[in-house]
Amino acid sequence: MSHSTHDGFNLRPIRPADYPQVRDIYEMGLGSGHATYETAGPSWEEFRARKIMETVFVATPAEDDERILGWVSAAKASSRSVFHGVVEDSIYTHPDAQGRGISGALLDRLIETCIALDKWSIHSWIFPENEGSAQLHLSRGFEKVGTFHHMAQMSYGEMEGQWRDTDIYELLLPKPGEK
């Protein structure tokens, strides 16, 4: 099922034409200072090279298939082939679309897709200050497995110059062959 309908919004696979809005939403997340260490969104080519494209879904209003409300993706957690079943998620929602269940629906779709793709673990790296993302992941069965300390120094935002910790959450999926 490539499209799914929810209360007031739909989920569908990303299209190249969606990317300017996807990047804008990502960069709005950067503005919070609690989404990522990056300072700007990647180009479409960089995005496609980093992401497992079968896992990239967007949410759109039910009445407007062109407007992006949020998106989700997975990327390889490691370049080592033995870890091909371990992915790292990204999920971003437009500020105007928060509180509508969009992030939860996107994360649910990602989990289903990862199971279908024989992935066995989803990792999520979340700044401790990003309580909304932590709660979302916990609500879907992720467990906090630890904290990496002093991962990197922020180069922008209200925490510029500060060294940041990153909490690590994990969701174990059925191992291939055990579904």
C-alpha cells in the first residue's frame, strides 16, 4: 500500500518535486536548535544518496496532494554490510501541522516499511531537550538505550558553542525469517 488515508491527511512516497518543501521543513527543524547538528539541508542528490528511498514518506493534507506537512526516512546506521538491517530514522513535521497525529502516522509507516524491507533495528538519535520526539518514539515501543556525551559542539542557535549530548533510542523489529 503506497498511499494511506488518515484523519485529514494522507501518506505517500516522496516525489522529487516534493523535495523543496521537505528541505524547508527540515530547515525549520534546524531553527529549533534541537533537531540535528547540521546547519543546512542537503541537496536532492545528497538526500537521495543518504536515505533508503523506499522508506521516505510524506504527509499531505487530504485536500492537497502537493503540500507537505511532514516526512520520515531511514538511513543506513553503518556502511558495514553486516549491519544492513540497522537503520537510523529522521522525522520532521511542519510547525503548523503539529498536534494532528502526523508524526505518529509517519513513524508507524516507517516501522511497517522497515519490517517489510527485512530491517531488524531502528535507531533514533534525539537531543535530550527534544522531549516531543522522545515521547513519540517511546509511544511506539522504542527504548532509550543510552546517552552519548559530548558528541559535537553546536555551531548555531541558542546553544551555539555548547557541547551536546545525544540520547539513543532503539526499536527492535522481528529478525528476518522470524516474522
